Amino acid sequence: MTKGIKIVTIGGGSSYTPELVEGFIKRYHELPVRELWLVDIEAGKEKLDIVGNLAKRMIEKAGLPIEVHLTLDRRAALKDADFVTTQFRVGLLDARAKDERIPLSHGVLGQETNGPGGLFKGLRTIPVILDIIKDIQELCPDAWLINFTNPAGMVTEAVLRYTSHRKVVGLCNVPIGIEMGVAKLLEVDHSRVRVDFAGLNHMVYGLDVYVDGISVKDKVIELLTNPENSSFVKNIEGQGWEPEFIRALNVLTCPYHMYYYKSDEMLEKELKNFKEGTTRAEVVKKLEDELFELYKDPNLDIKPPQLEKRGGAYYSDAAVRLISSIYNDKRDIQPVNTINNGAIASIPHDSAVEISCVITKEGPKPLAIGDLPVAVRGLVQQIKSFERVAAEAAVTGNYDTALLAMTINPLVPSDKVGKAILDEMLEAHKEHLPKFFQKVEV
């Protein structure tokens, strides 16, 4: 492929795009990107222009021959692409605010990818992803889809279950954030650290930790009993774990586990934010406004450091590392969302899991871990059941299936409360849920 690589980013107007561009610049020597197409929708046009111009300045400063194209025409962009990355938000941040605020008004946790909010983000996102897959199969059938759009696990599940496209990898910055956090705790370079990850997206566990190939899990678990060391991700602040609990669990948790193991404390905190008008969506909106003001500066030609506060730290490292490893058949080990194929014994073979994989030009090959520890197995299975039923609801637009998904989620206390939240959220997101509101022809 001497002609170089064509990459299409759907949701190109995202505040994360400079992360991605920085990654392509850094790895140009091993990943010769020829064309980068940034695609968005009419509502995102202004942001696309601002981010696109910053991308062009960054590439010009680096002196690289990468052409940047900005377009609202997805099909024109996709023609003959080698890699497609997706990083969009259906309904923009206003939809996220509803996902957080409506459940909280019923006394239930409101969060972007967990509980009722995660369900509704999936219901809005999956039909759009499946539509993009149709275009990919027609216009660039050999392209790899690298999906960063949340809920990444549920989206990967839907693609595997409801399309024939197998060149799909779901990606999240939580595992790489955990690796970086461990490296910092141990005061070693990130390149020396490896964590064996297994579970689901935003429900992933570190089963072992190595430095230079030697297990240091016990040392890391001990360090994590210190409350100051317990969270590795900027967008979730919680209280530290009870030291005895984290020792007994004996695996590394991810920050999203706080919603399940510390439900009361996290709900109390979210309700306080809700009353003060400072839910995460509102915080992010303010951050985004500040970032786009920075991006407008014609003299800015680097990724501004403020972007790390956005919660997407290390995204470019994770995304570009993955693309490069597929392209170059590197066979290194990275945690991604992919088809289980028996790697985790208690999860169906054909389901999506988040797991450490060997990355090859044929895609990720999961490392077989046997089974998850008994203490975490049940929760992972419960969330997988929720993801499957939610994906089915997204594809069918069936109300009863959506209510079932809502009620079996462990963060929803009853079918009655679930129904009240479901009804209110369906109405609030009506514009982005056409399948649920199709007229039945008599």
C-alpha cells in the first residue's frame, strides 16, 4: 500500500479530534496517512470547520503531506477508505444532559454509559452505527471500523449480532488510562507495564499486572488501598475503596465500578450535582465551549493541554496505536472490544467483550483467560444480558424489550420506576428514536 492510507473520522467536529490528529502526526513514520476525512452533520458544521482548521495547522506545523478534507457528505468520504473511526454523539450534549437529569429526577443514577442513561445512549446510537456499516459494506468493504462512540461495548455487540461486518473493533481509553495510572503509581515508564484486562466496556477488570513481564499485582492492589490512588479517570471522582474490600476482590477495578460497588455514595453525589446544575454534561458543555474558543485561535497549531480535562486522555495513543498495529501486523497486546470466541468462558462465544488481544492484520485475537474470578463473574454476566437486550431494543424499536433492558439493569430498582423513567426518556429523545415512534399501518 505505497499510496498511503485513507482514514475517515465520523464525528470529525468532536473536541477529541486534535487528540487523534496528534496521534497520526506522532506515528506518521509507521502509519503513512495520505488522506484524513473529517465528517460531521449539519448541526456540527461550525465545530467541524474550527477543528478541521486546527487539524490543518497541526499537520502543516509537522511538515507532513497529509491532506485534510472536511465534509458533511459521509458517503463521499467513505469511498475506498482503509480505516473508519467513529466518535459521535447523537443529540449532542443536550441529549447527554437528559440522560443524566431524567433518571436523577426519579432518584436513580443518571450517567452517560451506565443505567438508564447508558440504555438511551445505546438506543440512539446503534441505529446510526448500523446505517454507517451499510455504507461501509457498499463503499469500502475492506475497511476496519474503529468505534470510540459510547456505549462502546453495546455498540460492538450490536454490530456483531445484527450485521455481517466483522472488521469492527470497539475502543475505550479506560484501560490505557489504568495502565498509565499504574505506571505512575509504580514510577516506571508506561512501556514497561502490561495489564491482563478482561470483562466488558466500562466493566473491565485487571486480572494481573506486569512490569517487565514480572507480576506486581499484589503491590499494585496494596497501593490501591490508599484512597488517593483509587481513580485513574478524570471524569469520575469517587471516594476511595474500603481497603479490605479491594484486597479481597484481588483484581484491579475500573472507575465505573464505583456505580455498582458504591451505588449509594455515587447516587448521593450525583443528586447533589443535579440540584446544583453541575451534572457531568453541564461541566463538559462548559469545557467544550472553552476548548472551541481555544481551537479558533489561528496561531494555535498544537493540541491544547486543556483537552485532557475532557475525559478523553490517551485516546489518540489508544486509537492510533491500534490502527498502526493492524496496518503493520505488529502482534502486540492491547485491550479492545471484540468478539469473545471463548476467551472468557462464562460469556457467550458470539458476544462482545473487552479483553487483552494480540493485534494482527486480521484483527484482534483475544487472549484466553478461562473464567473471571467468581466474585466479579455474576456482575459481568448481568451487564452483558443488559447490553444484549438493549441492543435488541435499539434494532427493533420494541417498547417491551426496552422496558426489559431498563429493569434488568442493576442500577434500576424496580420495573415500576424503570417504566416511569423509560416513558419520560422516550418522550424527551423522541426526535432521535424514530423506530419507537413509527406509525403502525392498519
